[in-house]
Amino acid sequence: MGVHVLLASTALKTVSVTSLWLIPLLLGALTYHNYNSYDPEARILDKEPLKEYDFVVVGGGSAGAVVASRLSEVKSWNVLLLESGPDENEITDVPSLAGYLQLTKLDWQYKTEPTSYACLGFKKKQCSWPRGKVLGGSSVLNYMIYVRGNRYDFDQWESFGNPGWGYQDVLKYFIKSEDNRNPYLAKSKYHGRGGYLTVQEAPWRTPLVAAFVESGVEIGYENRDINGAIQTGFMIAQGTIRRGSRCSTAKAFLRPVRTRKNLDISLNSQATRVLINPVTMKAYGVEYVKHGVKRTVYARKEVILSAGAINSPQLLMLSGIGPKDHLREVGIKVLKDLPVGENLQDHVGVGGLTFLVDKPVAIVQNRFQAFPVTMNYVVNERGPMTTLGGLEGIAFVNTKYANSSGLWPDIQFHMAPASFSSDNGQIVRKILGLTDEVYDTVYRPIANKDAWTIMPLLLRPNTRGYVRLRSSNPFHYPIMNPRYHEDALDVARLVEGIKIALQVANATPFKQFGSRLYMKPLPNCKQHKFMSDEYIECQVRTISMTIYHQSGTAKMGPSWDPEAVVDPRLRVHGVEGLRVIDASIMPTIVSGNTNAAVIMIGEKGADLIKQDWLNRRR
Ligand SMILES: Cc1cc2nc3c(=O)[nH]c(=O)nc-3n(C[C@H](O)[C@H](O)[C@H](O)COP(=O)(O)OP(=O)(O)OC[C@H]3O[C@@H](n4cnc5c(N)ncnc54)[C@H](O)[C@@H]3O)c2cc1C
């Protein structure tokens, strides 16, 4: 996702340099104090769990927050939400500070296994995989881009034997969640108003994003709502923000219902195992650790895993549900042999393509004065601190390998008005883990210069990776290998994606800024002619950037699908009282940023539970 946090540097650098940063913190603290007494967005209360609930939801992230909120609408049910991390804080609210949350205690700080195919420009050849360890999960760390995916993704899910998951069925759940506050979008039949989740464009932007959209039109694409009837095209990004601040799923779905008597939320509570009766094969509770003490909570009706695409499969395997040979290898008794942890998919992009401009129109850390920028955010909810982690433009384009209809693009663009070194090497290089050689040779020479980038990303990879247990210890991080770029066509699509990005950058609208390609080759690719196919392939493998969309590790599919872990009602095959509701269930990754689709999965999953239990009772 790239270059995100450049403004943030300005603000956070100030913390250590002057006391100006105290002003917004103080204002934030005052506002927070007031919220506690009357505001519906006030924070949730961390509860001591009871011994037993109707439903125990594990993980309060993008999906789990939705599930807990919707299930507790049924007054006769009581619901426990267990979340490993703490609550959000004032810094997580600020859109431009998104990247600053990585490598903190709100981040699980995962890393991929080193391979020789990808991530070669990062330390130890590992890609960093941040995931939210906080109420709201990865919706607290994410860059807030609101993209739903392509209608054919969902129709394909249905065609795999998952009735009720086609585009027309899921569209109503996207709309149900949404409160779109951009009038031109809100009136469209594809958008919703009045839902819990606020969606709007960032109130501030650079002129470069207008040039990006106009250039897209010049090369033959439409400027359109990429979440509407047709996805192919260019637009200014929509984001999950509310009045200029992050709207995580915790803020959207949990805070307004925090006083419900039948919903308990337990923070800093890490589930370690689902309890399953080996004779009846019914899930009846969860073991978890809070404040260093191991505890058990029982579920009368169901346990729901919403721990995300890394931790839901980890928990299933720790509980005896997974590939039998692998479980035996790590000494776990097999209760149900299922391909848990397989089918891992992610979006991987090519980072580092940089265009320099002659005008002061990009985001450059040194140019933003901390005090006015911060006050504009705190007082007016406007200004550079409202940018979606630094991203401004989105596009969906077709390479020569794309579906011939032109309606199911194979490449997405993220456009950011900054480079890897617009923050003078303070944050971006660290959170990505760029090697010193790459940073010093290529990016340090343009530190603090006006620059912008397009990052092409591969929408539907051919490769499938895996998540496996490192050991039977629930506190040991699992092994993660996305197998990026092991498939030649995946790489070829990205090479073509870079060529389309170059066409966009060469279009007339960018000429007014004196925009030009920065031509410093990557040190390990300089044997190839700059921007030849061979060079671009080398760049694809060197700066292989996750877009943080891990999914698919507990695949949804019918009982005859040998790869399926959950059925189309999201129940784990062969185990009663246990569902998975999060990014893990995607049979194929959606063509677009995953947060909105995961929220939709949470909405639909909660409805499936209501249908199953409320109909049964009557
Ligand atoms: C840095 C970053 C940037 C991103 N940018 C975007 C973007 O701009 N737009 C977009 O659409 N998507 C984006 N994404 C992806 C999107 O946010 C995720 O796909 C989505 O949040 C995943 O939702 P989930 O519910 O599956 O998992 P998560 O939201 O990760 O939730 C899982 C939750 O479970 C908790 N948990 C895990 N294990 C346990 C356990 N054992 N016990 C108790 N709790 C546990 C975790 O702490 C976490 O809160 C981004 C993600 C990241 C990390």
C-alpha cells in the first residue's frame, strides 16, 4: 500500500521535538472526557466475563465487531466478545498516522517466510505483515480505503456451490452497513445511508490526484464510482472515515451499542483453544488467557471465530481441526481432518515506482508545519491529517491478460502523492523493512523531494500460500508463506501493470507539474535495461509489497469441495456449534481492498446465525 504516513511524521516528530503536539492531545483528552458522559461514540467498557454465554465471538476486528453487535440485537441472547488487544486510542483516530501504528503493541507484527521469489528488497527477504491487535482489529491499522470488490467475484463464489453469496445477495449487506456522506454517492442505488459505517472521501487532497483521474480518462478509462455498477475506471478514493477521523468497526458497530446489557467485551483476552467434545463433535467453549491467567468460558449455542486470516486457522489447528499430518507433526490430537490454513491469498503490489515533480504539490514532511496542520485537524476536522494513510487515488485497469469483457480488471492502482523517502526515511522504510542498500542507493537521494507514485497490485493471484503452526504453543507465531510470485502469469500481469502506470504518468494532466520518472535503478536489478520487462520483473520481486489483504485460509465451500473448511452458512464442516466469520472464509480473494467485503461477511454471517437459531426455536 505504500507511501502512507508522510504527514504523520510531521506530527509525531513534533512529539519529541516540541510540546506543540500536546495541544491536540489535550484537546483529544478533553473531548474524550466529554464523550464518556454523553456521546454515543464513547468507548466500550472492558468486562470481566461470566462463566457462560449463548455466543462467544473470538476476535473483535472488522468482522467480529459486526458479528457481536448484530447478535446482541437479539435481546434474549447474551454475547461475549473476546479480543486479544486493548481499545483504540486518540492516535489511531488520525487517518494520516496509519503507518505509525505498525510495529507498536497494536500490531501483531507478523513476517512472511523468506523465499527467493519475492520480498527480495526487504530485510531477511521477509515481508512485514502487520495485523491489528486491538479492538477493531485491522480496521484500526488499515488505510481506510473503501472498495467492495468486483460483482463477478461474488458471482464466482456462488458458482463454487455457495448459494446466497452472489453479487445481488451480498449487495444488500454492503448497503446495510453503510452511511455514505458524499451526496453524489449517497444518492446512488449502490450506496447506503444511515448504517453504522461512515464512508466518505477525505476532506483534503493534493492536486496530483485530480491529475491522476484525468490521466486515466485520457488513456481511455472512465472516471466512475468503482463501487457502483462497473468497477473498471479511476476515482478519488472513498474511505471509512467520519468527520475526518478513522471509522474503525469498533467505533462504527460497538461503541453505539456499548451499554447493551447482553453484550460483554473482554479486552486483552487471547483465546488459546476452542473446546470441542470429541464424541459429539460439538464446540462448547473457549480457553483464553487474560492478565496472564488461563480461563474458560462456555458457549451454550455457538463459538464464532473472527480472529482473522492468520489467527482463525491457527486457533482451529490448536483445537484439533486441520490437516491431519501437520497436526500430528506438531503433536496435536486430530479431531477433524480439514485443509485449514491452505488457500492463503493476498494482494501483492509493486512498490517504489517514483515520479518527481517540479511544483510543491506533493506531501513532503518538511513542508507541513505541525501546529497549523494539527489545529486544522483538531478544530475543523480537515487538512492533510485527514488523508487516508497518504493514499488518494484508486483505479482498476485491464492488462492484455485480463478478462476480455473488460469488466473484471486484473490490476488495481493505488496512487499516493509521495515517495518512500518523503518522510526522510523515518517511518516508511522501517515499517516495510527496506534494506539499507535499497534505501540508501535509490530513495535517500530524493529525500524530502516532491514526488508521487502509482502502485499496481495483482487482484486475483494464481498462487495459493499457507498458514501452518510452528508448534502447539498458542503464543508461538504461525508460519506464513503467501508464495508470492511463484507463478509466471502473476508476475507478467504486474509487469504490464507497471507499463499502464507509466502511460498514466506520461499523460497530459501531469505535464503541468513537470512530472517525470525517477530513473535510479534498484541495485540488484541494474544489470537489466532500466524499465525493460526484465528490469520490471526484478522490481516486482524486489519491492513486493503486501497490500495487507490476507484471506482464504478457512475456505467456504460445499461438503463435496475437498478444499472447503466451512460450509456456505459458515459452519465448520463436521463440527457443531462452530463457525468462522472473517476474511478466512473467502474462497477466492475479492478484487479490491478487503475491509468492506469482510464487514459484509460479518453482516451476512450474523444474519445466518439469526436465521438458524430463531427459525429453529419457532
Ligand atoms: C496495515 C493495513 C492496511 C490495510 N488497508 C486497507 C484499506 O485501506 N482498505 C481495506 O479495505 N482493507 C485494508 N486492509 C485490510 C483489512 O483491514 C482487513 O482485510 C480486515 O480488517 C480483516 O478483517 P478480519 O475481521 O478478518 O481480521 P482483523 O480485523 O484482523 O480482526 C481479527 C481480530 O482478532 C483478534 N484476535 C486474533 N487472535 C485472537 C485470539 N487468539 N484471541 C482473541 N482475539 C484474537 C485480533 O487482535 C483482531 O482484533 C489493511 C490491513 C492492514 C493490516
